[in-house]
Amino acid sequence: MGNALRLSDALESGAITFEDVTHLVRTLRDQAFLSRSRRLHRYVGGAALDTAQEKLRHVADQLCANLPEPSFAAYRELVCATRFAAVFTAHPTFALANPVYEALAQSASHDVPPETAPFFKTHRRSVHPTLEEEFTLAVQAITRARDAIDQLNSALLSTAKNTWPEEWSTLCPGPVIATSWVGYDTDGRTDIGWWDTLRLRLRMKLFQLMRLERQIAHEGVLAPELSETLQKAIDCVKAQISAVPNGATDGQAVARFAELMVNGRTTALTAASDLNTLLQSAIEAAPPSAQLPLAVARAGFMAHGLGLAHTHVRLNASQIHNFVRQKLNLLDDPTNPAQRRALLNRVNDALDGVTPVPVDFGALLSDPSSAGRLMMTIAQIVKYVDSDTPVRFLIAETETGYTLLSALWIAAYFGVADRIEISPLFETEHALVKGEHIVEEALRSPAWRDYVRRMGRICFQFGYSDSGRYIGQLAASYQIERLRLHIHDLLVRWDLTDVEVVFFDTHGESIGRGAHPFRMADRLDYLSPAHVRKRFASSNIHCREETAFQGGDGYLLFGSPELATATMATIAENLFLSDQQNSDPIYDHPDFSADFFSSVIDNMKGWSLIPVTLPCSAHSARHLSTAQARARQHARVRKPQPAVALPTPASCGQSPTTPFSSSLAGAPTRCKVLVPPPSATQKRLKHSIPPAPASTARWILHAMLWPVRTTRCSRALCACSTPDSGWTGRRKRHPPSGKRLFWPL
Amino acid sequence: MTGLEGLNLSAELHTMFRRIQADHLALREAWQHAPRTEPRIRLLHAIRIMLIERIWLLACRIPFFMPRGGFNHEMMMQHILCLDIPTVLKEMKHIFPTGTGPSELDFHEPRGPREEGIYVREHRDIFTPMSEMFELLREISVALMHDIGAFG
């Protein structure tokens, strides 16, 4: 404040001018720009193309060397299953002007960081990005990601070619894919109509077909039938795109578009597998030097289907409820626990007797409901754009299994139940803390279990960024891990270990929204700790990790070929060469971890910490309630209402397991116990903290406590626990000496 | 009660400050050598506070005006104190118009005065500097965003 006053005085007296201040701000801004570009360079482990390619080759060689059995079949099984998806999201977070983003990526891509920043009068974007601009930026990033994926596939195929020269050409690896929800995510957006979704999805199809055509032409391979099929499909899709209506008002335009879509269905291709035979023939007929590039092109094409990236659509749970309420006359409130069971029974009955209705563009034109329109849009995409690749159907703010069953009923009603992957998004406090009940409510339904088995996949989405608003970023990450373990137990209990589990972690690009600040490798470790992975591996459950790259800043990780390849190399190392860490303080001391993160949650919700002397065994969850009761008595405050717990299924015959059930015995020690403040105080606290400043304060809290979570509580828990507890941290990943460990405020 | 007091933010601000301070003390207790704010970031914050003060001082020089479409002087001050400068400048452009430029056409009468620049002084001395300062304020936000990685 003193500096600000001195500056103000200097400006008032004329000692400095406004131009001097402007120049100073630009200088400091450019220094920060260079600092950010160097950070980005380090974040991906150095953006040198050769180094990244060497890493990819190393991954492939190690994979081949460490196969469970040295056979082509074992290698194929390992590299052909999708293990990771990079999801390109597009919230309105494009803060910088496009040329500044490009300059940032270029600066970060140099081996030797530049000394000076390129001059820009302002780094700010002049106007908010349009949907078209968001899509263009996303496509640029996805294209670079696809190129990097091709390099990974090239390394995998090259190793296979050297090891199994007779069989390698049939290999179609696809461990990493790109996915996009740009143009399809309609949760909280009113500027995206069904015509926009269809137009952008068709453009993604066009880019994919053109990419394959370009890759074949680049190798100079003569495959007339394949080229002709591709060219006809490209022409047809171009015509379809040009006919997409600009709104829902012109029925004639929609009818013309429908004609092109329906009549051009075969010409435009409806499945990537339509070209499988032609591609295999082309590879076998190609000269030896062109075989590998063609196999790489085929791998990318097959893994992504008829789109440059896979498709995620998103809707809010309330929109699902509204549609089902109208169609099934279910007027009860699904958020009311007293009415939920009756609702679940009724929607289950409805699932047994659902008869699909036909869908045409006329139905799409007239449907006023968001859920109906989106589901019909998916039906049309499945019929006329890509029949093979399933569409992920994300449901924001899912807080009950009823939502999942309702979505399944809508999908069955429109005849696409076997083509969409319904995924709850866990982000609210209730969803994160009681998420396993939501999953179990759905799993109790035979229709849902049949659906999961038919799809061979069960999908979950975790919202890191928004969950920070509810219980704080630190606690959210722990609750998400805990929820994953509960999901594991549920899948084992319901005998669903043969289905693939998809965990999609959605987060922003800053520490306050769930992205690790130091290194890409840490970011991936943070999202998917080894302990959880091992738990699933121990039950032979295949897991696919998906993680978000948020529009604007997240695209920088694919901002240049160098950055994209380095990012892909880090992903590949994380997938295939992750360390065999045996110790994790979070799980080595589960009771203390549970108490610690519960304290964080309660602290975020306005509870207070009151130090009292208790036996050490109070650390265990079992004894904590007694400790709290004693402390409450001491503080003479009212006992809070207990949470409602759902009973276990009668059919399973066993109680739910919890990974945090052990207890510690020891001498009495001094610890902190959570005590709720009196209700009047609680109300006053709630009213005294306005939303915006509170969120700012919480962001700062996250920022301050981030290193704690980063090193898995090693430091802070040591300080909070007994001094000789021997916590060493799961994996210390401190930046090099002298570098910033923490973002200053 | 007008001005900052009228916004009634003081208690909430102090609540937030105490919350941050408590967290900060807890962090320092657990981690004595936690890094501190770097000088260039402190300087950027200082410039930002200085610019906010200058904008508020400029606001005091805006002449009184008759309410226009429900937008009165008091409302204007509230917007400025909340740093909603674009809204204020948009209204000011209508309330203190700069004219459309002197016409040189022949209107078939002796030429009268062309008073198109009657509010030039207000725009030159108040609104234009206020706009420039606000733009610089936002540029500081970008600089801080680059530096601390708070985006998204």
C-alpha cells in the first residue's frame, strides 16, 4: 500500500508520467510472459522434438521387453486397448489474444528460451470468442495432438515390425485418443443449437477423412479404390455441411439437409471399419518404405472413427429429470430422499417396457426439450455420421442414480441406448461424499447392469474445478480417490469386473481448478495415483483414464508440434512406465488421512477447530464421533443432524468395504477435533462471507495448501501429526533448487 | 451513507482478510520457509492499487448530471467503486456527447456557432484517462496471470 501511495504521489507531482507507468507494466508483463513460456517448456519435460521421440521409442521398447509373455498377441492386447483420452474442452476461458497464445507456444518450444518477448500492445483478447473461434482453436490443438498420437503409434508399430516382421502389419494400436466436447457441451450454454452440433460434428468427420486422404497421398501409394471411396465421401460430407440449416425456423432448409443426410448415408460412410479391408490391402500392396506410415494412418483413423476426435456431449441432470417427468408423468422430486425409491422403481419399470420411437429431422425440429433434442441429435449422428464410435453422454450435477436410469430410459426411447456411454459427473459435495450410493442405486437396476454389460464399459466423470467450490480442491482430490475405490468395490460386488472403467477427470488449467502446477508428469500422477490403479489391476479391471485440456490455456500443451510430442511422451510414460511405488502415506495411514481431509472439508464449510486432549485412537473414524460428542458437550453446542445412509443391497449379502477401516492404538496425545459452531454463529458466518470474496479466499487457501497435497501431505501432515510419525511423502517432486515452489500471491 | 460505505463491504472484507490471515499463519506454522511474494508481483499490485485510486479520484471530477434512463450520479459512483468502468463510460458517452463533427453544408441562413466540442474537456481530462487506466488495470491482471498461473 505504501508503494502504491508513493507511486500515486509521483504521478501527481509529475515525477513520472502515465506513459512511464504503462511502459513499466508492459515490461513486467513481458517478463512474466517469458517466465510463463519457460515454465511451459519445463512443464512438459522440455519441448525438444528429438528427446520426445526418443522417449516414445523407449516406451515402445520397454513395453515389448516387459511383456507378460513374449508374443505378438500379448503385445497387441497391450497396445490396442484405449488407455487414455485427451479431452479438449472449451469453457469460456480464452483470456489471451490468439497471437499471444501462438507466441507463448513458440517461445516455449525453443531449446534455448528467448531473452525478449514479442511486442504486443495488449495481451488481452478484444472480444469474447465465438463458438466458431473456439472450434477452430480446438481443431488446431486436436490436429497437433493427433500428429503426436501418430508418433506414439509409429514407435509402437516400429517396435512390432522389428520384433514380429510377419505379423506387425495387422496391428492397429490406439492406446491414446483425442476427444472433444467443443460444440457439443450444452450444459450452461444457450448459444449452441442442434444444428451447430451437427455442423461441427460433420466438420470433424470431414477433417478425419481429409487427414486420411492426405496421409495416403503423402506416401504416394496407389490405392485407387480406397482413394475414390474417400474422395466421394469427402465430397458428400462437404455438401452435407453446406446444407446444415442455420436455425430451426426454416423447415424447408432442414428438409433439404435431411435429404442429403439420408440419401448420402452410404457414400459419406457410416463407420471407419468400412475402410478396414481397403486399408489393409493398401498396406500390403505398398512399397516397404510406405507400409509403416500407412499403418500409422490406419491406426489413427480406426481409433478415432469418423471424426478427428471422439465426441462428448453434456447436459445437466435437471434437464434429464424434466424430460422424464413429462414423458413418464413422474412428478416426484428426485432430490427428495423420501420419494427417491418410488421414483427408482417406476423408472425401472419403465425401462423394462420402453419401446423405441423413430427419429427424423422433423422430430428434432419440433422438440422443445433440451434432453430430447440432444438425444435425437445423437441418434442422427449415430445413423448418418458415425455408427461405430459411441458418444459419451455426460450428465452434470448428478446426485442420484435416478438420473442415470432416466438418461438410459431416454436413450432407449430414442433407440440409441447401445450407442451412448452415459456418465455421471461427480462434482457437488453430496456427489463426492455419497457418490458410491449414486452408483449403487443405478447398479441395483437390472436394466442398468445389462446396459453396462452390453456396452462393456462404465463411465464416470469427476469435476475437479467445480468441486473446489463445494469442498475445496484438496479435499475433492481425496474424495475422488476414495470414490474410485468405492466404485472398485461395487464393481467387484456386482460381478462387473469384466467391464472397462472410464475415469474422466475434468479440471481447469490452474492449481485452483485442479491442474498440477509443476510438471505434466505430476499432473497425471496427481489425477491417477498408483494405489488406485493397483487396486483395479488387482481385480483385473481395465481402466481408461481421460483428462481435460481446457480451452485456451490447456491447448498450449499442444500449442506446437514440439509441445504436443513432449506432452504425448509424458502421457505414454505415465501409462506404460509409471513407477512401481509401494508406499503412499495417504493409504499407509488411512485413518489420519480421512481425518485430515474431513477437517479440510469441514473447515471449508465454516466449522471451527477446537484443540482438546483425546486418546490417539480418536484418529480412527470409528472413534471420531465419540470424540466429537465429547467436544460438543464441552463447547455446549447443538449436535448436527446425522447424514442419511442408504442400506446395503439385500442381494449381495455383505457389508460395504472401506479402505479406511483400520485404527491406531497408542498413548494419549493432543489432537484437534472438529466441533460445529452454534447454529447462530454458522448462519452469521454464511451471511458474512459474500460469494465472490469467499471464492477468492478459497482459491488462495488452495494455493497455499497445494504443496501439501502435491507431496501427498508429507510436510503438513508431519507438522500436524506427531513429530516422529515418520511421514516421508509419497513421491517428492520438488522443483529444482532455486526455482519457485509456490506461486506467490 | 454514500460511496464506499454505501456498498457495505467493510465487514465482509475484514472477514475475508481474517480468513486469509488465519490460513496464512497456519501455513507458516507448518511450513516456515514457504516462498513469499516476489518484488515484481508486489510492484504490479502496487501499480494496480494506484490506478484504482486514480480512477476513483477522476470519478470525483465528473460533473453532476440529470438522471438518464434511471442512471444517476450516485449509481455511477457505485459502478466506479465496483470498477465497472465500461458500463460507466458507455453511459457517459451519451450523457456528455462529443457531437458528430461540424457540418460545412449551406443551410441557407447566416452560419451559427458549431458547439460540437462542448464536452471535449470532460472527455480529454476524465473519461479518456479513466479508460486508459482501466485498460492498464486489466493488462496488469494478464501480467499477474502469466506470473502466478491463475487462469482457467
